[in-house]
Amino acid sequence: MTHPFRRKWGQNFLRDPNYIRKILTELNPQPEDTVLEIGPGDGALTFALAPLVSTIHAVEIDPLLVKQLKRTAPKNIHVIEEDILNFDLDSLTGDFLILGNLPYYLTTPIIFKVINNDRWARAVLMVQQEVGARITSPPGNRIYGRLSVMVQTYTAVNSHFKVPSTVFQPKPKVDSVVISLRPRSNHISNREYHHDIVKLAFSQRRKKLKNTLGDHLNPGLLEIYGDQRPEQLSADDFMVISENNPVG
């Protein structure tokens, strides 16, 4: 039976076994691993991964796909009907892996959810090519922005290979890219404040930081960063600013 693809959930299912193999090679699963899969769809990655790991928690929002997966999944796949944005990552044991073909319209909130948790060991995600370029962009690039800073603050991120639109059903309008994330061991004393600093800086990205972050820069940092614009600062620069808050 053909699955009725739901545009509202951004469903584009990977069909090429070569790309499935390449993605799983990048994940490098071990027999003792627990994996959280975000949006298993009809199980193309899931069923290929199942013999390689201990447990898969497959979180799927589409009830029709949940029913199909539960009917055919081996015992080490736990199919969970839920929106991944509502799923409690802390319900999983530490050092789990994350795998996902992220729906384009939810990529940013899903990634923010992932990086705000520190219990996972490695994530391999397929995202829209343009978003992948933004995430991995270095400072000084026009596509470097808040998403770049936040991901690079909390993770070591790498871009691996492009996945053409032709290997999906239905075919999306754009190509994808596979990226991997590993948590960084940075200590940020006030994550909420750090998030606010980055968001404020990029809210008016053409303005110098003395105009957007003037109240958040002590005299020494004002001298260093005041005449720069946000896209000129690295993720580590923003950490320096947030950890030297003159008003908190």
C-alpha cells in the first residue's frame, strides 16, 4: 500500500540504498549503542540500522506510519508516536546517538532542542543544503548567523556529503546535506543569557556591537568588540561576552 505523503509534516523518504549505507557509516553504530531516530518515516534507515545496535527509539508523528512501523519493526525498535519537539530527551540514558532526516520546516527548532541537551554522544542529521551551509559557516560569511553561532558554541560540527533530491520520494525542491554534531565541553554559566546575547546581536546584524550590545560589554570588551558587527565574531567570542556580563 502506498503511503499518503503528508506535506504538513515535510515527508520526503530516502530511497537510495547507497546513501543509506553512507549515512550509517557516518553514524558508526556499535552493537551496544542506543539510538534516537527523529522521524523514521517508513523505516528505510531504521531497518538498516536495527541489526547494528542495541536499541532504537524511533519518534514519529504520523499515526499511519507509526502503525506500519509497529507492525513490521523488530523487537529492538521502540516506535513512539509523538512530535519530536515534545519528546523528553532526558528520558533516554546518557551517551545515546541521534539520527534523523529532518523535515525542512522544523530543522532549526529540532537542532536547538538537540544542542540544549547534553546527554547524547553524537548526532548525524540530514538537513537542507542551505541550512547545512549556514550551520557550518565560519565567521565573516554573509550566511553566518545566530544558528551558526549557537550550533558551533555547543557542538563540533562537520559537513560530510550532499544528498541529491532525486533519491527521495516524493522529490523535494532542494538538495540535502549530511552533517554530524558532537557536544563540546564548554561551560556556560547562564545559557539563557548567552542565547539572548547572540539573538540580540543578530537582530540588527548590520549594526556595530557597541550599538546593540553596549549595555552588555564591559570597558575591555567594548574596546575589543564594540566596532565589530556580529558576523565578525566567532562562537567563542560570544562565549567570552556572555561570561563577562557587566550587568548580571
